[in-house]
Amino acid sequence: MDVKKTALLLIDMQKESKYGIEGMEEAVINAKTLLSACRQENIPVIYTRHISRADAIGLPNNEVLDHSGKPIYYCSDAESKEIIDEIKPESNDIVIDKHRWSGFYQTELDLILRSLGIKHLIMGGFVTDCCLMTSAFDAYARDYQVNIVKDICGATNSGSHQSSLLIMANWIYDLKIFDTEEIIKMLRGETYEAWECTTPDQMQFTPENMREIFSKLS
């Protein structure tokens, strides 16, 4: 990985996520540590925010609404749409608002990354099995090399989190998966450990062996 061509992309680490994300507190602590390391290395920091318009215009099919017709989740007039305070953006950071799961869908994210000369993405955020995973696949489809930091990710339960990481491991052919401590070592030029994809569909996980196979990503 060329650090000078690398950006940190945090997906939907918003206050809304405090409700129902397993392991969220640990993920936020790790994200804060990684943010500090990336800023020390002058790595661009980009956040996405999922936004659902309060007037319900342009919402996905069957979006959940309250009794007044407003979206219940990520509502544009609610404070919960903002990035979590502990990891909130600094003045030089970039915030991309999106209206669908992927951070690339009908946003300026790809344009910004290309204008910065980015080839590698360090990614984490919420939720692993939805907005993070779709963003990772869309990044791969646009020829970015993707590095997932799995301990700054989270989903509503461990099964969803683990299975989605395994799906990404199977089908993003140049994927690397790190823990926070290890990717910081890599950024500093130190010896590090990471899981790296070597062949398509290599994980071969089933409901019976998923936890065992997942342990190989560590």
C-alpha cells in the first residue's frame, strides 16, 4: 500500500448508530485511535453520513416512517444524523452525505477520491452487513484497493458482522483485513499482520463452520 495514495473512509459512524450496534463503543474507541494515526501521516479522512429527508422525498422503498410520515432513522432534521462526537470531523476532513446504502451511489465520493489521487482505501464503520459492505464492493468495482479494519466495524449482531466480512473476503480479490493496531503499524512502516485474499471464494464458510472460518481473518 502506498500511504501517499491512501484515504481513510468511515461509513455512517453517526449518533443514530448508538441504538442497536453490537460492539459500538469498542469500534468508536478504535476509530478514534486510527483517526489520530491517519492524521499524523497526513492521510485524508472522509466520512459518509446516511441522510433520510424529513419530507420523505426520495426515500428507499418501504422506508420506515413514523406516525407523521417522517423517516424514523437518519432523519435530516434530527441531531442523530451527525457523526458521533468522540470521532467528529475536523476542519480539513470531508463529509459525504448519501441517500442510499453505498457511499458511492449518486455522491461525489469517487470524484473526490480521484482528485486526491487515491488508490487505496482504509474502511470501517456501520453497519458491516449493509452500508459498509455495499460501499466496499462499489469501491472495488471502481478499482480502489480496499483495506477493512474489522474492529472499527459493527452490525446489529455478531452473525451479520462476521458473515458480511466473510462475503467481502471471498469476493474482493485484493482485499486486506486488519485490526486497528496492525494497520497503524503498517502506516508507520513497522512489521504488521493482516489477512489477505489469495483466491476467489477461498473461505468456504457454512452456517456450521462460520465462526471457525472467521477466526482465520485475525
